[in-house]
Amino acid sequence: MESVQSERFCSSDADLVLQSSDGVQFKVHRKIMSRHSDVFMDANNISDGVSGDVVELAESAKVLDLLLSLMYRLDHAKTNLRNAGFDVLTAVADAAEKYYFDMASGICEVYMCEYSAEHPLEVMEYAIKHNYFDAMDSAAPWLMDKSSSEVLDTFEELKFLRAWMKYYSACTRRLGEIYSNQPSYSTLGHSYNTCPAEDALPKAVLQAIAIMKTDPVSFHNTDNLFSRPLITAAACPTCYEWFVGWKKQIASGIDSVSKFSTFIQK
């Protein structure tokens, strides 16, 4: 494959040339590289092949450009990584771990957490692989939306599977506690006789419970699940106000559950 020179990393005084898997060469400084990772002290330790003075790596040009930009602390390096997309971010995160680039690993973990709602399984797999508790805690609530088979495949190690079962059980209990504190005419001081709709509140509550059942996925899906019950409650302004408050309790209920990582047996 004919090589192409990186426009960003093309310094004439470079003492190390890295080549991406897609043939782009990066002229870099060993001193700067080794400042962030001991791996780069010896180019032979990182090479997938050496051709003359060129060290061939397994990563693509896009991944190396982002990784090197962090090492060189270039302007917009973090912003570019954040906006690179999930697949590229994952590849950079893996490269950072591979080359023991701790600063980049920490940045990648923060950005990976931002994808928890969209890619919870992948984020959890990444977190378990590298033992990142913050990423585990970020992804765990969103696994509620996934099938049991998908989730179980993610937890190959027994201690994580046990932690998930305990965490899921805790979420279910929390939902039950919120159910037990459901709004009613007696608890709100809003009597049945003074309600213009007479039974708007209990009907709305029963509709919501029938839809949600005991599934903790309800914590993340209240807008969809409550669409019909909210219409029922809207027949009375007072009932509607209290019902919306109860909906908010459910939406934020998972925040009061102990984090997933606390259930992992050391």
C-alpha cells in the first residue's frame, strides 16, 4: 500500500514515524510520545511490523490522528474526539488502553458514558473489560430496555451477573415503593366529592400501574407510558397536577437506587 503523509503530523524534526493500517504516516516525536506512555520508549513494542524507520500500527488514520492530537494537546483535540461518533470513540478508547495512555483513557471513559442511553450494552462491555466503575454505573440503568438474553450475554463473569441481578431487584423494589406512595384523594386532601371528574385520579393511577406493571424499564419510559393516563387525569386540574408529580417521582426514582458497582463483590 502506498503511504500518504498526515497533514497535521509532518514535523521535519520528528524522530519516529507511525503508519496507520490504511497507509497514512505520522511523523512524531518520541519524547512527547513517551511522556504519556512508556510503550513509546521502544518502537518495537508497539509495532505490527517495521519497514525501515516506519512503525506500522493496527489503528486507522482517524484513530491515530485523534490519539496523537490528545498527546500533543492540540486545540480542539477533545472536541474532535467527542464528536467523532461512537465507533471511532470506541476504537480510540481501545487504542488508549493498548498503549497505556492513561489521560486518553480517562477522557474516553467520560465520553463513553455520554453514549449510555444509545449504546448501553457496548458501554457496559467496555466498562467491564477495563474495570471502569463510572461507565458501568452510567450504562446499567439503560440496560433495563434490553432483552434478558442480551443483558446476560454481556455479563460473562459471574460477579457481574450477580451484581446485575441484585441491582435489577433493587430497582424493582424502588418502583414498588413509589407505587405504594401513589397519590389518592385521601392522601392529597382533595376529596372525591369536590373533584369535578370524580374519579380522574384513581383511574389515571390504575391505568399507569397496569401499563408499567413491575418492570423497572418504566423509569426511562414515563413519557410514553403515561400518555393515556395523563389524558385521564387532565379531567381535573388538581388531579392532573398531583399525577404529574407522581410521574416525575417515577422518572427520577432510579436515581435513589444504589449504583450498580456497589453490588459487585470485591
